[in-house]
Amino acid sequence: MSGPGSRGRRRRRPPRDPEATMTLVAHLTELRNRVAKALLALALGAVAGFLWYDHGLLTFLSEPYCSLPPELRFQGDDACRLVVLDVFGGVLLRLKIALIAGAVLSSPFWLWQLWAFITPGLKRNEKRYAVTFVAASTTLFALGAVLAYLTLYTGLELLLGLAGDEVAFQLTAPDYLGFVISLLVAFGLSFELPLIAVALNLVGVLSHAVLARSRRWIFFLTIVFAAFITPTQDPFTMLAMALPMVLLFELAIQVARVVDRRRARREAHEHFHDVADGEASPLDARPSSLDATPTPREDLRRDGAADAAATDRPGARSRG
């Protein structure tokens, strides 16, 4: 039994390892805790999205379709409605949109959890990029989603108008909202790719020289990627995604150039990176005012001169 004095004592945490080493079990425990926190944030965001569904979210998503000319929409009256063909379709649709909205709303928190799990394996100068990484990734995703929403009306009008004047559309809610969500997510995630290139450069995996040499291929593959990833498959939406991505990749290349220059200047003061692997590092062997002894380099020169003089003497040459 514990004594009475031990009741007020609190259990102290074990001292932290100064070398920040962790066992496999500790890594798995931390991963479990990070995933649990991210899922909790996702659940809270999904609840907010579920409540937001009837207070502007559904109207916001259906506005591009309702703004189309009336001849493109087959409706029984002047109202704009989306059709649901089964009983549970409305419930599943609302849950799906709430989950996606929750993932977007909670993205800063679960991105922070992701970075916090990776941070212990990074250097101290790499950890300070955590806030910048989370803010930049959230901003780029939002910019991509906004650009997708702005181009949605033009893409819908182009696609639905290709069917001809004698055809009117009555879209189902799962098909239309699934199309809108996929377009927003595709634009948002595609805008994250240049940020990944910058992150790889910051940790020293991808250099500016590699990015500069691959600039043409990056731009070409960006256009091909935009052609495949856009759900509408029309040239307008493809260019609306490809051109900003090309500009963002060019900005990423310039950021990598600045980062590599700063890294090279910093390393030039700390190390001898200009010396070949088989060459000795240059050292300042000049004697100080208190030590006038010859330097090792001068001793080698004297020994070399003495050997050369001994070889040049007539008695030292071999007889023929």
C-alpha cells in the first residue's frame, strides 16, 4: 500500500531523450494518436458540413447548373431542381457532401498532424517550414477550388450545348454534385503539385538544376495531366487548370533557385565543397608570430628539392 504522502503526487512524464530517438512501438503509438486526432477533426468538420448542407452549401454547389439557360434544363416549372431516383439517394448524397466538406474544413488541422508526425525526422532548420507548409497547401487548394468553381458554368454550358438545341437535360443530384465535387477536388489537388516540388527542394531531395533541366518536360506533362484529370474533358477547363499550374511550377523553380543559392553560400562558409574527393582540404599552414617553425608543406618542398639534387649528381646516376 502506498503511504499517505503519495496521494498528492502526480505521475511524472519520463524524461525526454536528448537524441530524440524513438522505438518502433513509440512511432506506431504516435501515428495512432495523430490519426485519431485527424479523424476527430474530420468528424467535427463533417458535422459542420452536414448542418451547412441546408444553409447555403447545396445552393452554392447547384448555382452553376441553375444559372444555365432554361432551354438546357428540362424542368416542369421555372424552379431549378436536381432529381433523385431512389429513396436512400438523398441521405447518401448529403452524407457524401458533408464528409467532403468536413475534409476541406478540417484540412489545416490534419495537415498539421501530418507535418508534426514527419517533423521529428527532419533537421532543426527544416522544422520551421511547418506553418508555411500548412498555410501554403491550404491556400493553394482553396485557389484551385475557386478557379474550378469559376470555370464550372462555362464548362457546363459548353458540354450541354454540344448535344444540340433539341436536347434538354435533367440531371440527377448524385451525378451533378459528384461531378462538381470531383472538379473542385481535382483543381485543388493539382495546385498542390508545385508545392511538393518546393518541399522536396527544401529538404535537399530535388535541386534547382534538375528542375531547370526538366522545365520543358514539366510543362508538357502538366498539360497532359490537366487533359486527363479534368472531368469535363473540354479544352477550356483543361487550359484553365494547365496554365495556372505552369505558372506555379515556374514559381517553384525560381524558389528552388533562391533556396539553392542560399544553401550553397551557407555551405561554402562551413565546408570545402569545391575540393575533389581525392584532394586534401586546403589548410592555412602559415606560421604564427609565436611559432616560426617550418610548415609541413615547406618540409615537403625541402625534401623534394633535396631528392632532386641528389638525383642530378653525377655519382648518383646509374651506369650504362
